[in-house]
Amino acid sequence: MELGDAIVGRRSIREYYTREVPMDLVKQVLVAATWAPSAKNEQQWRFTVLTGAAKSKFTNSFRKELRKTERSIGSPAMGSAYGSCDIMEHAPVLIIVWNAGARGWETEVHGVAAAIQNMLLKAYSLGLGSLWIGDIFYASDAVRAYFGKSWLLTAAVSIGWPANSPLPMTRKPLEEVAEFMS
Ligand SMILES: Cc1cc2nc3c(=O)[nH]c(=O)nc-3n(C[C@H](O)[C@H](O)[C@H](O)COP(=O)(O)O)c2cc1C
């Protein structure tokens, strides 16, 4: 697949077929992640891959944690959190992405974010759908405790065979987001 086509053609996919994703493909997605740039090449990304019963156990626990969050911040503030939880539940593969950066550099998370973008593009090139899920932060301390990690949580990424083809979301024109100085 041509890179430009992948960059423009990739979409956030929120509906998946239940068909299993071969672990070989998941590993290809993760290898692509590891080719991202990172500050001082310290490669702070870490991944926890969940499928089957391990994924169900996690999403059940996450939903309970969302209810606790809701009790403290109120339901109007929950945004798309429950919807994202449903997506995580139904996707065949869920990858928790961590930032193991131990130096406290602000830039450590940037490499992890670049790794996530590589994952999404590689998944797309393999015919897979994916979603970058920030709603995992609605219970971030609980997620870290669940997995017993001291690493920082960066995101969750769901992966599966796409069951729909969403139209592209609009993009701001270049004039609005870039300035050129010479
Ligand atoms: C940091 C980040 C967090 C996101 N979190 C969520 C999320 O929790 N739930 C969700 O449905 N989509 C989430 N998205 C997907 C965005 O909504 C999506 O990328 C955006 O609407 C543009 O659509 P596109 O990816 O199809 O181009 C997230 C994307 C990013 C980059």
C-alpha cells in the first residue's frame, strides 16, 4: 500500500466482525510500532495484548471502574467512555499501550504516540480496522492497578476486521493550522 493512501485512507473503526485476528498479524502491527522514532531511541513503548477471556475480564472490570468514576464526576461528564468500553468489549483484540519512560522527559510519551500511529497505519495496510482509545483515562489508576504496572498509561488500541467503512471526518484546511515564514 502506498504510504499517502494509508495516511489518508485510515479511519477509526468502531465496529468489528467477531472473526479472530491471527496473532501473526497482531505481531506485525506491534513490530511496526517498534519502528517509530523515540527520544534518544529509548523506545519507551510497552504493550499488553488482550484477547478472549483476558479481554472480557478486563473490560468487565473497566466498566465497573467507569461506574465509580461516574459516581464521582457525574454522568454528563462521562462523554463517550461507556461507548468506548463497548467497543473494547466487542473488538477481537485490545492492546493497552504503556509509557515505560523512567526519565520523566516530556518527550517520552511522544515516541509512544508515534508508535500508536504506526500501529494504526500497519493495521490498515493489513486490511484490519483499529481505534485509538483515550477514554481509557476515565479509570487510568484502576487500569494500572489491574495490570500491576508502574508504567504510565498512554492509550488502548482496539483491532479487528472492520464491519463498516466510515466516511472521513473533516480536516481543518492547511491555512488554519499552518503558518509559513520566510
Ligand atoms: C488521542 C486520541 C484519543 C482518542 N480516543 C478515542 C476514544 O476514546 N473513543 C473513540 O471512539 N475514538 C477515539 N479517538 C478517535 C478519534 O475520534 C478519531 O481519530 C477522530 O474523530 C478522527 O477520525 P479518523 O480517525 O477516522 O480520521 C481518539 C483519537 C486520538 C488520536
